[in-house]
Amino acid sequence: MIYRKAEKSDAAALLDFTKIVGAETDFLLMDGGGIGLSVKEEEEMLEQMAHSEKSAMWVALDGSEIVAVTQCSAVGRRPRVAHRASIAVSVKKSHWRKGIASHMIQMMIDWAKERGFEKMELEVNAENTAAIALYQKFGFQEFGRYPQFVKYEDGSYGDALYMVKELKASAV
């Protein structure tokens, strides 16, 4: 497995990846339609990220195939929230439970700490028990529940859990 920062040239493959993982599970915010960006829009976003100290996207490659993506970004630019980073991880179903998400989460934790972030947060589908357990393994704790966070095609709803991890060493 090769892990590297996403590049502008990955744009089309990343959009294809989002369609694949979106169709494989109801645990993500997107469905088989992907994230709804054009290749040009994805390229522009990747270009901006390449020059940012406060956001990053990494891919995991199995050969030349993107099998996982993680993104970490500052929650906002305003000083009062600049200490918080948000993380998202998605892995192709064929590569679940192979340690890829664990490796990518650790990379993003290290990346966020190096940039001075004090907290890392995420939203996870409340039914995604495997992901919740994985995040807990890394020290994330649930701090809230958002009822009816997503609405599925059949009209049913799914809740999300908010989870947070302290990155700053606590003062004793």
C-alpha cells in the first residue's frame, strides 16, 4: 500500500472513488452519484489544498488504484475555532478491515498535531459500529448525536454521532 498526498492529477480518479464508495454503503454522506463536482472543480480544490497549511487530503493506493481517502481541514478560519480540525475517512469495501483506515487516521492525527491543532472532530453514521469502534481506539469520544442527520432515498433517516479527540497534551 502506498500512502501519499492527493494531487491535482488524481481529480478524476477521486471523483470515481466517491461514486464507488458512495454506492457501497449507506454510512457515507454521498451515494453512488458521488460528491457532485466536475473534474475541473475537484482539480481546483486539490490545487488549493496543495498550498494550504490547514487542510490536506491523502490517498491510499493499491497499485495505481485509489482504495482509501482521508481529508483533514481546519473547522474554520475564525480565531475562536482555528484550534479545531475535522477529519473524514472513506475506504473501498474491498479493502475494509485491512488496517488502511487506522494508518490514515494516525497520519492525520500526526499532521494535525504538527500544525498546532488542539482538537480533532468528526461525524459518523450512528449505525456504523465498526467505524465508531475504530475512532474510539484512537481516543475519540462521543459528544453528541444529531437525529435525522441524513435522509435516504427511501425517505428514512439516519442519525450521526459527533466525536472529538483531544490533541493537545493536558496541562497537569
